[in-house]
Amino acid sequence: MIIKIYITIISIWLLPFLRLAAQVSLQNTTCEMLENPLGIDIQKPRLAWQIISKERNVMQTAYQVLVSSSLEKLNANNGDFWDSGKVNSAKSIHVAYDGKVLTSRVKAYWKVKTWTTAGESEWSAPNSWTMGLLYYKDWPKGWIGFDRAFPWDNIKTDSRLSARYFRKEFQSTKTVKYATASIIGLGLYELYINGKKVGEDVMAPSPTDYTKNVKYNTYDVTSYLQNGKNAVGAILGNGRFFAMRQNEKPYKIKTFGFPKMLMNLNIVYSDGSTTNIDTDGSWKGTADGPIRTNNEYDGEEYDATKEAAGWNKVGFDDSKWLKAEFVQEPGGTMEAQMNENIKVMNTLKPISIKKLPGERYVLDMGQNMVGWLQIKVKSQKGKQIKLRFAESLQPNGELFTANLRNAKCADLYTAKGGEVETWEPTFVYRGFRYVELSGYANQPSVNDFVGKMIYDNIKTVGTFETSDALTNQIFKNAWWGIAGNYKGIPIDCPQRNERMPWLGDRGAVAYSESFVFDNGRFYAKWLQDIRNSQKEDGAIPDVAPAFWRYYSDNMTWPGAMLLVTEMLYKQTGDVSAVQDNYPAMKKWLAYMQDRYMKDYILTKDSYGDWCMPPITIEFGRGKSADKKYPSELISTAYYYHFTQLMIQFAKAIGKDEDVATYQLLGDKIKDAFNQKYYNDKGYYATNALTDNVIPLYFGMVPKDKVEQVFKNITYTVEVTNKGHLSNGLVGIQWLMRCLNDYGRPDLAYAIATQKTYPSWGYMVENGATTIWELWNGNTADPKMNSQNHVMMLGDLLIWYYENLAGIKSASGAFKTITMKPEMINGLNSVNASYHSVYGLIKSNYNKTATQLKWNVTIPPNTTAMIYIPARNKNEVSEQLASAKDLKYIKMENGRAIYEVGSGDYAFVVEQRK
């Protein structure tokens, strides 16, 4: 009885503490911003976690991380690799591992707990990472492949090359504890063990300049192995390694050789022994398989009559296959791929099928998508089914293919006959909405086809919806365009004979994209591609990786390196983005200054305000947009802007000696710029919209001239352009924020909701389901007229999130948040969310003539400044909890400003007459 009383008393005493612990939990634990990554090569990976709590004002005060060599030790709280101890810190992102040195293939298990103002959390669920192959000697000694074409290939004109198939059988007679496969398959690969495809990745690995670096992928293949005999197989496709059109312009197009692979399969048995299955001369291979050719521009040809059943299983007779040959290494450093591979991320069913003359049919997917088409067919042996792809139709219902240039965009399937056959390509993709089908004996059904959308396996982290249907459709078009052009590199377009990672397309657009997709690893990888493409003298190309050798020397295209670095630092708090890229950025700026700066004017430009809209839709009919109008004004303004970014970067990484240098240089550039380009009538150069927007947004305009310059900007938009934009690629990156920041969000909204030319709405009104390359995409010369490009998004999505929804990082990658939505006549509601590195941020408002309801969510371990539209603070009430959670700051410009901590808030503003 006494024992029971003591237990009851203790339980009552502990109850408040148990409740506190239950109020805080942890989720979204990551290592290097990845969930349980395999095969990383970072010796001190960075860990992160997000705090979940329904309480308000929750801030982390301390954390403890345990890293162990086994799950058993982790569960016993034995951090034999690293025990951080209790660290008094609010830091919950980019916490660097600081334990024992980890060697190749080691697996580390980790968990974290936090102390917060709302109590102590439980330990997080167990997480892990594994180390990759850290040293050159960890890899097999031999790359295998066939460094030649075969009689059925045609590499001189069309880069037609068949896929390579390789296989090997091996014994595994002990109990397997775990097994990992590390593979570099160039240009692309699919890996099989005992007949099963390993993983869900497609089009792997991510492309690079293979003479600089090659990426390897690691898979846990424990479950694929069986006791006794096993078989491993791989298919190699061409990708960017065996380049498309390589003989067309060899001075421009970079190619790397024939497909090849390097693989290590490491098996650890329960008794502690290990076995390695490596690529070597014991493998067998053939190029005479069913994939007869695969070319990213032209498509894939598959002959099912050439299938070798069971080629990737035990017992297959490979006596007629060739012995695998040792081939030369590609030359680049072997690195773990730290960005996600491409996957099939979405499927679409066609919405219609229509008959065309000549036993042909056209399939409509209902959406301009990027990927491929899976088909089902029952046909005679040897019968060929041809698929041709296009983004749109001609008026007569035929495919419109002129904008593909010489890309064939076609697949050819040769049936093996018999039962229903299901097929989809392996190593190609394209942008398309319509498919022409031929070779069918009878009209196929829409149920015979599935569109598979592929892009990098990254999460959608942003949602955005308003009361305006056009705005919603533009956002949807942007989502489809952004996602479809993620291909391990940010390609410009997915359909024609280009598909290149142009730097200029992604300046501010990468920032826009970051509100929609979790693209931090993707762009960190691309920055490495840019660094690797830099010449010894400092030059940076216009395309990176430099698959096309364009080193034209300008500020706006190579300068994307600085803009993307800024985005990563601002949105994810990743200071390593600054550290890694600072030397290359500094070297490039010095190169441009030394070669082209005269009297502090940067005299070299290449593209000007690329693809400005023709003055009318008819004026641009049939005309090519591929014209360059270099602008020293643009190049000089950009150089100034980059000096200001370098000041921020230098401060972030402790390069204090560079701060004064860039400050002085920037001041001299600004003075020279205003002296040369400013007109006393209050505008720059010829008063073009971009020529005024850029210096104003960059802070180059003298304070006493700002009002007049902005007046000229608004006059150009409202009067000259009749409420429309007139910017090309460069100016559109800054237009919306410039108008908003200088007090005209209404004008920005008017531009964003225009339905007539030139506008995003004009694209929608003319049937676009993605974003066009050109403002006049329905009338321009088709030779440069992609219907799926993201470059003209500019800063639109930034404006959507930061200004319409009011979700903006004030500092520390949303450690402090500014919530300040613009209240615009005609827009009655906005409902947006963004999953930041700290957690979910929401802004959802509805307004009438007399009332505003605004629901806000702030994640734990952050604070926010809330700008509530009101005439005075007495109009503001908060419905969910005590007003003591709100710290009133002041009234300013028709806003009641409050400082709040984490939590859900429901603000109501009653505007009484």
C-alpha cells in the first residue's frame, strides 16, 4: 500500500514535466539536407531537425546529438562516434558532425533531442547516413565498356548508338548482413540484381563535365541478394556522355566518349567477412540488345524481338556475348552525388485520341509535360509502332514540330508479337503535350497510354492559391515548367535540339523556384558545375556544365553564379554555398574588371535585355528573337550589384579585408554610371523600362533622383505600355519587386493579371499550360520558340510569396520572418504556404470592404514581425489565444506591427466607418 502511494505521488509530481515533453517533438531530421543518405563523401556532414509544437513562442535553448556505430548502441544512448553533450544553442540547421573520423562504407546512426521554452523533447526517431568510397583505391581498378561503334550504329551523322548491356554472376553462400552497390554508369545507367531493377531512379546519374568530376550513386541492395548464385546486370545509355550532335559543330559541342561503367558491390556477412564484386574482365557484355539507339534529342528505338529473356538473372546463356573490355577513365574526380536523382514523379492519362489521315492518330495529354509515354500494344512480330511528340498542333490538327529544329523527338517500338506488350523508353525524355501514333492496325484507346512525368526527386514545398483564377493558372503553369526542366541540371527547355543549362535563364528565377521546390541540393550541385567550368584566367561560360563551349564574357549570364549563391544562403542558411563559391566569384569579377572595365564602366555585354517583346504581337510575327543588343548600362549596373553581393558574402565568411575593396569599387562604379547614363529628365539612357528598373532596384539612383526615376517607370508601364511590361529576360527579374518596394504593388498586380500581349496571362489565354520562352510565343519564328521555358518568370513567384502572401525571410533563412502581405483591390484572398528549413509557414487571408481575416502559422524556433493592415491597433484582434502572445511594436504606414513567436494566429481587423 505504501509503495502504491509513493508511486502515485511521484506520478502526480512528474505529470507537468511529462506534459511539457509531450508538447515538443522533432521531425524532418536530415543529414546534408537529405533523409538517411547513402554513400556520402563529406567527412563532417551537417545535421538538421525541425521542432513540432502546438504551443506558442517555442524556441530551442539547447540540443544534444548522439551518433553511434550501431542501432543497438544508439538505442542505449551510447554515442560512440559522437556525443555532442548538451549544447546551449538555438541552432537547429547545419549542425556539423564533430566526432570520430569516419572511413569508407561506415554507417552512422544518429538521433537528436532538444530543450525548448516549452519543455524537453523526446529523442528523435533513429536516422542514419553511410559513408561512400572516399579514396581512389576504394574503387575497382577497371572501368568497363566498348569504346567503339557497332555495325548497326551510325555515329557520324546522327549520333545513333545502341545501349550497352553488361552482366556477371557470382556466389553468395553466407548470411548477408548488408550489401551496398556503388556505381558510376556513364552517360546513364540502370542497375539490376537477380532480375529486379535497383531503386526507382531514372536517367541517373546527374550530368556533369565528366572530365572534371563524375557522380556515383550508392544503393542498399541487401534485399536483392539471394543465397547461392546471384546475377548483376547493367544497361548503359548515352546521356550527355556520348553527346547529341557531337559531329555537327565539334568546335562547340563537347563530347566525352562511349558509355562506360565502374561498380563496386560490397557484401558484408553476418560473420564479419566481406566480399567485393567489381567491374573487371570477367563481366560479359553486348551492344546487340533491344535498345537500338538512344539520343536525348531524337528518341529511343526499341526492338522487342532482340530481347534476351533473363539476361539479368542467374543461368542466362551469355556464351555469345562479348567479354567486357577495360576502357579509359573519363578523367573527372569520382564524387558522391549529393543531389537527388530523377524519378517518375507524376503520371497522366490522355484526355483524347483523334484520327488523322493515313492510319495515324493524335493523342492529347491535356498538359505540356516532360517525360515519356508508356504504351500497351498487341501486334504482329516485327510490326513497328512510331511515336512522334510535339508541344502543340497546327490548325489542321497535325503536329507542330517546327520549333523542335532538327530534334526528331520520336520513339520507335518493334513488337515481338503474341500477348499485350507494355513498353516505355529508358534513356530519353522530351517536352510534349501531343503524340502522333502510327503503325496501329486498329484505333488504340486512351487507356493504352500513360504519360510519365520525370524530374529530380525533390519535394514541392510551396502552395499558392488566390481568389483570382488567372493568377492560379499562371502559378500552375510555372510549377509544370519548373519541374519539367529539372534534369540534374536546370535545362532551358525540354523539347528542341538544345536542352542546355544556360546560366542567364536562372538568375532570379532560381530564387522564384525556391519557394515552390526544395531545390537546395540541386542548385548547390549546379554551382559546382559552374565552378568546374571556370577557366584558369577566370572566365565563366554562359552554359554550365560547358556542354556547349560558350565563353562570351558578359555580366548577366555568368553572374547567375552570384545570384544563385545568394539564394541558397538566404533561403537555406547554407553558408558553405558562399564559402565554396567565393574564390571563383572573386576571380571572375577580377577577370571582367581587368579585361573590360574602363573608367569604371563595364564595356562588355553579349545579350542585352534578351528577348524583349516586339512592340506589337503582329510586329513580331515570323521574326526571330535570336538577336543580341549588348548594353553597357546593363553590364555596368550588374557589376555594381555584384560588388554589393560580394560585400555580403565577405561579411558572412569573415573576409573582412575584401569588404572595403568592394565598397570602394562599387562607389566608383555608381558614380561613373550616373555620370554617363543619367538624364536630367529623370531617366537612364533611352528611358527603356529595364534601363530604369535595374539601377533603381540595385540602389544606384541618387536619393534626390529616386522619385523622378520611379515616376518615369510607372509612366512607362501605365501610359506608354498601357499597363503592360516591356522587359526581356534581364529586366523581368527585378520588375515586380521594384514596383512593389517603391509603393506600387497595385501596378505590379495589374501587370501580373493582364490577359493581353505581352503578359503571362496572354500565354494562358492562348492555351499555354507552361511558360513560353517568348512573350509572343504564338507568332514568333519557330526556330527559337520553346513553349516550355522558365526564364520569363523573372521574379514573379518571388513577388507572389513575399508580397502577395507576405512570406519573406528577414534574416537567417527564415529564423526571423517578415509577414507583410499587400492588400490589393480586386484580390480578395490569398492562401499560401512555404515549408522553410525551420518548418511550415502559412499565410491565409480573406478580406471584404469592412473586415480582414488573416490566419498565420509561424514555425517553432523562429520569430516574425507581423504587419497587419489597420488604421489603429484597436481594430486588431486575435482569435485563438491570449493577446499576451503578441508584442505590439508600433503603427507605421497603415499597419499595426506586432512581434510574435511560433504558433498559429487568427487575426481579425474590423474596419468600422
